[in-house]
Amino acid sequence: MEFEKLQMIIAEVLSIDACSISRDMSFYDDLGADSLELFQIVMGVEGEFDIVIEENTVNEMNTVDDLYKLIIS
């Protein structure tokens, strides 16, 4: 359930099909996100899941799975 919500947030920010997003995809290389879009994704995740993601953690995130692990931890 959480992964589907994450897919929807990413898809909305990047204007892509949610079903095309997999956990092993890189935000920058595979999804073509820039730093502003990644910030928007993180803000959406924080709002949806009522969590706080530290800035240094965002800088270390490369893949969708990195963000997903933060959500479920």
C-alpha cells in the first residue's frame, strides 16, 4: 500500500505513469528528476506519511527504494 502511494507522488511530480515506477529506479538517471523535483517528492512523502526526512538523508537518496525504506522504517 505504501509503495503505491509513493508511486503516485512520484508520478504526479514527474508527470509520468505511476505503473512505470519500480523500486530499483534511480531518481536522476532512470526517472530524470532534478533536485527541485526530488525536493517536491520528499515534501509530498512527508505530508502523505506524516514523517520528517532530514536534509542529509535526502542528499544520500539515489533510488526509489531508498525513499521507500524511509517510509516503512
